[in-house]
Amino acid sequence: MRSLARGGLPWLTPGIVFLLLIDLFPLAYAVVISLYSWWLVRPSETHLVWLQNYLALARDPQLVHDTIVSATFMAGAVSLELIAGLLLAVVFAQRARIFDLVRPVILLPLFITPVVSGTMWRLMFHPDLGIVNYYLRRIGMEGPPWLSDPGLAMVALVLLDAWRTIPFMFLVLHAGIVSQPPEFFEAAMVDGASPWQMFWHITLPLLRYIMVVAVLIRAMDAFREFDIFYVLTSGGPGTATETIQMLNYRIFGFGRVGLASALSTLTLVLVAGMSLVLLRLLARESAT
């Protein structure tokens, strides 16, 4: 085993060096910068302040607000994506020729960039010219100001993110369903189990591991989402939909490099803590 490790080390060295240069070195550099008071307007006044940037962020009520906004968006978007992706995966697991033709259409949102998606949905939610309010008026309902109301703006963001990433959840869960052993279902049919009983007692338990992995990936991405917020609402109305990433963007735009680096480090800690919780759930699922 040791000789195998020594023999494989030269093959691993380029990947390790690439990881150090691309990921770990910038991360360590950002952590070091977070300990400095660095304002781009006055670079000569840069000096070491240790944890003062972190203390300033801890005293900022806007950070608490933006963390709640990010967590709310993450919970709403990931929950909707998981439910919709699971329903689609179950439906498309049935063998039908029409599903082979429809499946590529469902995957199309995956190939549209977030900026283009945000611009398109911003036009759709326009209070006067948008297609959403147009059809609401056709059925006799007054179209609301989607992006001017704090609650509706968050709903619009969740819907946009779900539209973009439900295909990912669908692909992962669909692959898990079609790879399940058919012997379990055949035995359940012999025992007279209904489709709902087979789904609840066979399909879902076998999918738990894959579902936790998919939720982990999507939760990390959703908590760090920036593009669609910037394009669709720009954090508005006011700061109602401002996330941690948008706050960081605003701080860095003011030239406060040290403070922005501290906020980036805090975001990394939050995401790492959330990932640790989900990974423990994953380990618990794999042990059962």
C-alpha cells in the first residue's frame, strides 16, 4: 500500500499544486487581507487591525438582515426544487415514448446563463408590459407589482431560481430512481402493494442518500447566489432582497477591501457550517 502511494504521488502532484495555486492560496490571502484596514482610496493608510473588521460586521444589523434573506431564499428555492424535481423524476421514470421527446425541453433552462435568465424574467414580471400580469388580467385578476413589493420580489426570485435549477434536481433524482433494483418493486407488486406504498416505502428510502447530496449541492449554491439578485431586483425594493453576496459587492464597490474580505471569510464559514450539518445527515443516511 505504501509503495502504491509512493508510486501514485507523482501523478497527484500536478493536481495538488493546481489546487494550492487556484484555491488555497487565494483563500489564505483573503483571510490575511481581512485582518487589515485597507481602503483603495487611501492605500497608504493600510494597517493591521486584527479582528476589528469582523467585530464591525458583527455589530452591523444589515449583515443579520442579509443573512436572513439569503437563508430564506435558500430554504424556499431548494424546497421547491426538491419537490418539483422529485415529481418530475417519478413521472419520467415511467416508460413512455413521449417522455424521450419532452426530456430535452425540460433541461433547456440549465443552458441559459443566469444574467440572461434574470433579464428575461425581469421583463416577464414587468407590471405593465410583462406577460405574467397580462395573463392575470385576462382572467380578471389585477396584476401585482412583483418587483416593487418585498414579499413578491422574493417569490419572483425563488421562482426564477427554481426554473433554472429544477432540471438539475430532476436529473440527479431521475438517475437515482431508474438505477433502483427492480426486484424490490416486483416483490412488492406480488404482495399487493399500491403504487403509493411502493413510492413511500421503497423509492423514497432508496433515494434518501442521493436527495441529501443534491440538497447539499443546491443549498451551497443558493446561499451564495448573486447573479439573479443583481439582475432581477438589485437588492430592492430598498434592501428587502439584499443578500450577503450583494452586501459584499457593495462593500467592495466602496473600496473597503479588508472589510469585504472579512465578509467573504464569514460567508465561507457559514456555508462550511451548513455543509457540515448536511454531511452529517449524509453520513447518518449511509450508516442506516
